[in-house]
Amino acid sequence: MNEAPVQRPPGASGEIAFHDACTQCGDCARACPEEIIMRDKEGLPVLSFANGECTFCNACIDACEPGALNAELPWLWRAQVANTCLSDQGVHCRTCQDFCDARAIGFQLKPGGLADMSLDRDSCTGCGACIAPCPVGAITLVQIKPETEARPC
């Protein structure tokens, strides 16, 4: 059974290389001004968007002495909206749009005053700003291009 990809801090390489390089020192979490870097059950850094978003300031990357985080690696996460979105249920809610600085989230009015939510994945930065404010937890981040990685022999 495949496990869902883990949201590591920006600049993290694939899981195998990241596990090998990260010393679990916690410097990335201490450097994060948004305080969204937590530790998983193995003590490795993961992102939690429960209290905020990533501003991609690179403070975590700059603080990473072992080099487990690399500014050259792209952030491969984008928002995904579940069908539990209040707009899909006929309820007027545009909270996610209000928090999306990239303007990747929009609403198209329909007859009757309801609106269809739309997400432009090309404009989405994957910052996570829309996640915590969603009153029904309908927004998550998904990896847009899974990394394939092999451990050298």
C-alpha cells in the first residue's frame, strides 16, 4: 500500500534523500517565521497549515546546515478542493478566495445566486493560505508531480 506523499518544508528532496540528509536538528522549524514546520512521528520536519501559510521566504532553507533543503528544488504542491466545499453544497462561502493572494481561487455566479468555485492550478502557489480558513476542511495540498527516486547501489 502506497502512503500519501509527505509535505516536507520547501526545498526538500525526495523522501529517501531527505531521510538521509536531515539530522532532525529542528533549525528549519525554529527559523520559520510562520511557525508551520512541525515534527512527524520520526522527528523529521513536516508542514502544518493549521495556523498559517508558507510565504516561501526560504528561512528554513537558509537555516538548514546539513543541506537537506535546497532552494533550487521546486515546490510541487497545489491546492485541491473536495466536493465537501460549501459552494458545492449550495452555501454561499468564499473564504478561500479571500485568503488566496495568488488569486488562484475564484467563483463563477450561477442563476439563482449560487456560485461554482474554480481553482487555477497554474496560478496556485501551494502556499496553503486557503486551508485553515476553510470552515469545512475541504482544501488540501496534493503533489502535482510525484518524484521518482532510487537509492544508489
